[in-house]
Amino acid sequence: MVEFAQTACLGGGVIGASWAALFLASGRSVSVFDPAPTAEKAVRDYVEMAWPTLTELGLTTYGNPEAISFCDSAAAAVEGADFVQENVPERVAIKHATFAEIEPALKPHAIVASSASGLTLSQMQVGWDNPARFVLGHPFNPPHLIPLVEVMGNDRTDASAVEEAERFYEAVGKVTIRVSKEKPGHVANRLQAAIWREAISLVIEGVASVEDVDKAVWAGPGLRWAAMGPTMLFNLGAGEGGLQAFCDHFTDTFNGWWDDLGRIHLNDEVVQTLVAGVSDAAQGQTAAELSAKRDALILAMQKVTTGLRDAS
């Protein structure tokens, strides 16, 4: 018997549709609510598009893309659901209204996880009478392809809810991390923001073009980061001496670089410089073409890394 067999997705945009495809692939049923009149077609089209990728990743063995239904309210969508993934727009008022609507309709032990990237758990908990079964479950886009989910509870959350959410995500093929302290942007988005800030600074200072800064990431450390995190990689960088030897050798170097990192803010001029740089790098390729290329590369890397991790 599949645990959390009945799921729901609130919001059928790109994130919600991607979650729905993944849940279906795992052999679970999915009920969806999105008020947009075109939502059902958009979600069904997305599932159809994502299914070959999920199959290549070996995630559709028990899946049925037709085990999906569409409801005319959020409350109807969550009725009977064991696990609810909430993906409504990131505006506090909309989140709170959604939680107020669904709370009376939930099964007693159902888990509700929010995909929110910009709002904090405590901000969202205000919308609940009892947020004990409400957790953060923040994915990386697209959720059916990128493994990471950041999971968080706090002192108002049942510890069992966090553990059950992690178990559910791992059962559908995700890699989870536990966020132990509330920070805007959680963990991975803050890392992205830090890297992008320095990337922009290098462009604005004339050190390199947008295309070359991006190339420096994907052809350099990005390949290593796809295998292991930066601290473990630096640990390996000093050989048998490990991280202690690395820090002994490079402490002054890194302190100097950190002192020299740029402090940049997005404004119209900076944005236009970046837009022009991206346009040059795209070389006439459309967003759809670039997205397809991105997804194909990620799929290829996922297949290789998943195989290697399974073998180990």
C-alpha cells in the first residue's frame, strides 16, 4: 500500500503542475484546484510534457497520468487528501485565505506543505488556527526534475509532521534538507543570491561579459557542485590534509576575496546590462528552446548521478 496515496495540489501554475506530474508518477492520485479557467488544460498538458522525462528517470513504474481530478474549490481539492502541496501566489493575504478555507476540510493527520520561496513559515502560520501539520516544503523549479526540497517546521509544528513530510518527499524521489532556523529565502535561494550578486558585480565592473561569467560557472565549479557541496570539495582539495590543511593554506586568500566581493543592487541600468548580455548569449534561441536544452542537460546529469549514487 502506498503511503500518502491521495494527494492534492493547490495552484496549477508551473510549480503546481510539476508537483502534480511527480505525484502521479509515484503512483498516487492528485486532486488540483486553480481558479484559472485554463488551468485544467495547462496542467494536463504539463503532465503529458513531463511524463517522458519522469519515465527516463525511472519514476513512472507505478504511475498513472490519468489519476488526476480537478476541483472547483480548494476545500474540495483537499478533502480526503493525505498530503497537500500548496502553490498559490506568494502574497500573504492569498495564502492566509487559502489556509482558512482548507483547514476545516482537512483529514485530521493530513500534512500541508507550502512551496513558498519568499515567505517565511511564521508569516504563513498566522493564517491557521492550528498550524501543527503545516510545514515548509520548498522545491527547486521544476520540482519533477530538480531533486531538492527544503523542509522546515518550528515550535508550533508537530515534529512528526516534519519527519513524515521528509519521508513522503523521499518516497517520490526527492532529496530533502532540514531548515533549522528561519531565514528569508531559506538556504538554497540565499546561496543562489550570493553567487548572482558577485556575478553581476563582475559584469558591472567590466571583469567579464554576462556570457563569460555564466560560462565560468557551468564549465567550472558548477560541474563540481553538481557532485558535492563546496565545503566537501574544499575538504578534498587539500588531499590527505583535508579541510584543516585547506584552511591553513587559503585563509588569508579567502578573507581577501571576501573583503573584495561586490555589493550590488538591481536597478534599471544594471537590469538592462544583464538583459542585453543574456540576449547576446542566447544567439537568437527562444526561451522555449533554451528551456528544452536546460532540461535535457539536467536530465542527462540526473540519470548519471542517480545511477552512481544508487550504485554506492
